[in-house]
Amino acid sequence: MSGPVLAAVLAQAAPLAACLTILIGLRERPRAAAGLATLSLVVALGATAYLVVVVAVPDVHWVAQTTWLPVADGPALAFGVFFDPLAATMSFVVAFITLAVMVYSLGYMAGDPGFARYFGFLALFAWAMLGLVLASNLLQVLVFWELVGLASFLLIGFWFEQSAPAAAARKAFLMTRVGDVGFLLGVLLLVRALGNATISDVVAAAGPAGVFSPRFTTTVALLLLMGVIGKSAQGPLFTWLPDAMEGPTPVSALLHSATMVAAGVFLVARLHGFFAAAPEVMRGLLWLALATALATATMAMVAEDIKRVLAYSTISQLGYMLMALAAGSVTAGFFHLTTHAGFKALLFMAAGIFIHHAHSNDMRVIATKQPRSQRAGVIGLVSGSLALAGVIPFSGYFSKEAVLATLGQHAGTAALALAYLGAGLTAYYTFRMVWLTIPVGAVGAVGAEGAVGKVHYEPSGGDRAMAASVLVLSALTLVLGYLGGWLAARLGHEGVEHGPFAFGAGPLVALALVAAGIALAWVEFGRRGAARAGFAERVPALRAFFGDNWYLDRLYGATLVRWGTALSRAARWHDHTVLDGASDGVASGTVWGGRILARVQAGYVQAYVAVAISLIAALGVWLVRRGGLQ
Amino acid sequence: MTVASYLFVAACLFGIGLYGLLQRRSLVAMLIALELMLAAVSINVVALTTLAGRDGALGQVVALILVGVAAAEAAIALSLFVAIHRARHTIDVEQLSELTG
């Protein structure tokens, strides 16, 4: 194996080894477990950094594959590693964010009884995500795709002894599974058509010179997108993500930035050549992502829980990434994914500092507990929010500008106008969050009914590790924006060809809308004597509608969940009455028969074996004498 | 190496397993002996498919399935032994003769 391939394997092997070692051998030794997990991510980070350097030239990629279980007339399933600038950069982002989250968790999770298990799961998450990013075959992607889902399930339900996290983990697992059915079917169709599902072959077969008919490409693209919608929390399947806030806050930071939800977006980018051959599907995805981005922005405007605001904003920003990809720019979509990974991880970590301090997720409760005393939290929340809102020169500005530019070039005026509106809403709800959490003046205590807080276990220090991660990521929000040109040189120029500082009408419109959003938030929440209630919150109907996920969960509860439960009841009745009845009948018949036959039994197992084998041998001899089995 | 030599090895394994199955009094030892016999069958299958002029992969796949079956069987058998030991405090087959007529 050549060096780069070895590095790609090492990047996956290190977290896997750490995960297995911790879960098998270090459950009782939390410090060693945390150290080992962090060390494995340092190794992975080094290896992926090497990958990024190796593919620093455009259009270069590395493949190393081996056929798994070769069968003469069966499919030749090649498994291995494949990386190009996109995958290498993504793997570096994954390793970096996971490492930052691990360092942060050293402080945040200190004293938790499941400390070692937590780090084992984090390493599992890192391995699954790196495996997904570097996989060469869609079947392999599918395996890691499910492993990512498993790791999310384990981490969201980390405090499984409480009922809310356990329910949230179940919901996340089941809702993403709905989409994964489509993904599985799509991959199976590809395997049947091509004999394998190697990513490069799939992309080549969908192009104009490829072997796929447009109809086939459209079908498979739709099926694969179902998986993407589930994983990246879009369209009708997004309601699991706000509930996933029940997990530990660093898990949210990881889940919402570089892993899990990013997997769907990354898959679209990876298979962009394939999806581009199904333009109707891409147009549908564009509008779905746009609708999701706007709908979740309205939900973020009324949420009281700081983590829920961030969760809705993640869904909204994922919508922007998918919009850019659907409009045709890998660079813009992936650029936004990269900057978002940095500032969203930062925002969750900063929120975690406040939650640790105030023992509540409720922004109005946090505001009463001297939030300004948490220096690192304030710095992190403000710089992350500036990036999320898209204020120049923070990273979010550049990537969102690239997304909007792509939409302007390829998606038409209506989509662009709505995307601008979304950018304004983003700025509004982001700064609503900032000023609700860190009020300018003093605020009175909130009543008990206002508190949606959750009791976090008693923390035991470790603030330095948390502050360190937050400060590093805060600094990055000022740097990451300048990566656009670097990425464009490697992924293609669409969408960012004007460079980050090209002031045309577009950036000015976006900045004006962002400024308007922030100004509105200032009037309603920021200034002294503000009412601290937004325009949407004052209308009870809107507040209920937005705050309840547009009643989507109730709709699912009244239809799908009820039908599913009814089906399960019927299945249970069948199981208890028909199947168990049959097996009970067989059992009692056996007992009854045994009572009669017991009279001929001596009771020695080996005597029976000897008799049985002698009889079989005699039968064999007789058959051979007779001349075979004809 | 001819097919016959594989069959010879398999026959030896089978004989050893059969002897152990009949001779040992511990359930665990009997299970180990049984696994030996199963391994002998796997070797036979792999060797004989090549003799039958078929693609060798067929026998290999069957052998792989046998490995899976053997693992499942061992898991069930061992859990039964544990249950028996809890109930009877022994896994000596000579002591386990409740089915005597």
C-alpha cells in the first residue's frame, strides 16, 4: 500500500481500535479511556491532514480496493478507500471537530458515571463517519451510514436511564431509518444494474455517456435522496433533530456539525455527478430544502430552549447547503458545510458552558444567572452567532454568500428571494438568542412555568478544557471564511468565482437583510427596556404553530404512529395466540409423547449417540452396496 | 495435494471428534468434539465441490455458512449448559439421566 492509502486506513483504524479497547477493557478506567480516545483522534487528525496535503492538486484522487469474497458469477464487490480533495477535506473536518468535542467533553462530562463509555461511543462515531467519508463503494457507505446512525442513537440516548433521552434516541433512530429504507433500495438497484456500486462507476454510468437510462437515474436518485433527507433532517423527516437535544451538549455539537447530519449533505456532494444527471430531482430537492430552511427558521424564532434554537438553525443551514448542491455547486455547498461545522460546534459548546453554569437550557433562566461571568461562553456565543447570521468578516458570511451566488446564477429569482428572506430570519433568531441569553440590562427572575430546564448531573470542574475548545473554534470563525478560494481551486469554481470580497448587488442585499434582522432583534430583545418578546411570540396561534414543529409531530402521531401501533398490536396478538399457541401445542405434545417413549430410554446421552451413529453407518453401508442414492 | 489427502484429514478429524463425543463425560468437552466433526464436514464439502467440477466458490460459501451455523449452535448449546448447571450443579452427562424410562 502506498503512503496516502495507508494514512486513509490509519485514520479509520485508530478510532476503531480506541473504541474497541475502551468498550471492552477500559470501562472502569475513565481517565485512560478519555486519553486513549483523544489520542486516537490526534492520530486520525494527523493522517487526514496528510491526505489533504496529498490531494492538494485539482482532479487528483486515490483509490485502493480489494474484492470481498470473490464468487465466479456473482457481483464483484470491491471494498476499499477512495479519496479526492472533497473526501480528504471532509475527513479532516470530521477529525478536527471530533477532537475539539473530545477535549471539550473532558470538562463537560467530568464526573459522569458513564465517562469511559461516552468516550468509547465518541470514538465509534468518529470511526463510522471517517469510514463513510473515505469509502470507495456505496455498499460500504451504507454500512458506515448505519453505523453513524447507531452511534447517534447511543449518544443521544446516553442518559438512557431518563425517559426523555431514551425516547429521543428511539425517535432519531426510527425516523432516519424511514429514509434509510430508500437509500438501501437505491443501492440495491445500483448493484443489480452495475454488478457493483463503486462510487466512480456509479457517477460515470449516470453521465451523458453512461449506461443508465434517465428514468433509472431519476428513480435511484429519488431513493438515495430519501436517505439524505432522513439523515440530514430535511423535509418531513426533520423532527427527530430538535428532540436529539436530549443528548449531552457536546454530542449535539458533534452531531450537528461534522457528523451525522453532515453525512447526507456529504453524500450528495460525493455523488454530485450522479445527481446532476437527474435535474428534476435536483429541482425538487432545491425547493424542499428551501421550504425546510424557511420553516425551521420560523420555529427557531419562538423556541425557549437554547439548544432547540440551535437545532432548528442547523436544519435551516443544512437546507442552504443542499440548496447550493441542488443548484449545481459542490464548492458552495461544501464550503458552507465546512464553515457551519466550525461555528455550529462552537455555538453548542458555548451553550454548554452556560447550561453548565445555570443548570438550565432555558435562555430566560440563563439570563438571570449572571451569564456575563462566563467569559469563554460569551466570546464563543457571540462569534458563533456572528458567523451563523452571516456578518462580514465571519466565516458564515463567505459561505452563505457563495450559496446565494449559486442560487442567483442557477435557481431563478423566486428561490433567490426566498433564500434572502431566510438569511434575514437567520440573523433575527440568532440575535434573539444572543440577547435572550446575555441580556444587556438586568432582567427579573422568570416564573416556574417559564423554565424548561433539565437537571444536568452535578458538574465537577474542568472548565479549562471547555474554554480551550471554545476559544480555538472562536478564532476559527474568523479564519475559515478565507478557505473558499482554496476549496474552489480543488472542487471547481462555480458559485465562488467572484471571490469573497466581490461587492456586487448580491452581497449588499444579503448584508442589508442581515442588518435588518439584527436590528429587529435589538429592538425586540436587545435594547434596555425591550419587551423581550418577538413579533411571532405575541401571536398565540403563531407561537403554538411554530413552537410545535408546525404540528408535524402531532400529524405523525395521529396517523403513522397510530397505524404502526395498531399493526404492532395485531402482530403481538398473532405472536401470542397463533405462534405461541402452536409452539406450546408442540411442546405439550412432545412432553406427552416423551412420557410414553421414556419407557424405552436408559438415560445415557452417549449411548444414544453410539446407537444413532451405528445406525447411520449401517444405512450408509447399505446404500453404497445398493449402488448409490438413485 | 490431492483431494484424497483433504478427505483423509477430514476423516481423521471426524474420527477424533466421534471418539471424544462418545468418550468424554463433560458436556463442554462433548460440544468441542462435536465442533471437530462439523469442521471435518466443512473440509469435506470444500474438497468435494472441487472434485465435482464445480466452481470452488460454491463449497466455500457453504463452508462459511457452516461456520455461522456452528457459531450459533455453540452459543445455544453453551447457554443450555449454563442453564443445566444452574439447575443441576453438574454438566456430567452420566448424572443427567432424568429421561430414564
